[in-house]
Amino acid sequence: MEDLKEKQAKSYLEEAGLSLETAQIIFDKAKEEDKDLWANVVKTCYDAIEQAISAAIIKKDEIIPKEHPAKVKKFINLFKVDKVLQEKIYFWLGKRSNSQYVDIKNDKIFVPHELFTEDDAQQALDDAKELISEVKELVKE
């Protein structure tokens, strides 16, 4: 069973890398074609972050929570993640639903592609790269 968990963690990290690569491709395409795909970049970056977090949780031989906030909290508690990294993870967790769902709040409709800018997408890419790198370091221990 141990070998299977190790493979699962490795696969999650591979998926995180692929998601990050996909986010970069979407970003480049959005710039190239002047399209508002920034929400897609943000969502895909968050997916990459969460995949890396899942790998870390598995490496501690723990069960991955299904709910996004519970997964993040478990990761932070298991690895005693520093405050700066915590803030970045929670920031993007907070943006996750805005990047994929069309919502109505206070009699106003919120559409993902209207909510995010190129700067937001670039920040998501930068933070996802940093977070995934940090997670890879944590799981080496």
C-alpha cells in the first residue's frame, strides 16, 4: 500500500506541473490573441496549487479532504506552513469560485472573464510556481 501512496503523491505532483503548464499556455494564448482568458489562468493555477497540496497530504499518509478549505487547512496544519505562504494559498482559494462560476450577488451578475485581468493571471502564475516549488521541498523531507 505504501508504494501505491507514493505513486499517488508523485502523480499529483505531475498533475500540478501539467496544470501549471496549461495555465501558462492559456496565458500566452490570451496575450497573443487579446482574449479575456485570465479567469481560466487563475482557475488552472489554483487547480495546480491544490494538486500539489494533495500530494503533500498523501506524503504524510493522511486522507485528502474533499472540501477545498478543509484540504488547505489540513495541509497548513500538517506542514506548519509559514504565514506568507498561508496568505497566498488562502487568497487564491478565495478567488477559486470567482474564476469559474457566474454568480449573482446583490442583484448584480458576476462573470469570471470580466473579473480578472492580465495582472491577476500573471500573479496567479507566479504564486502557483512558488507554492508548487515550496510543496516539492516540503515533501522531500
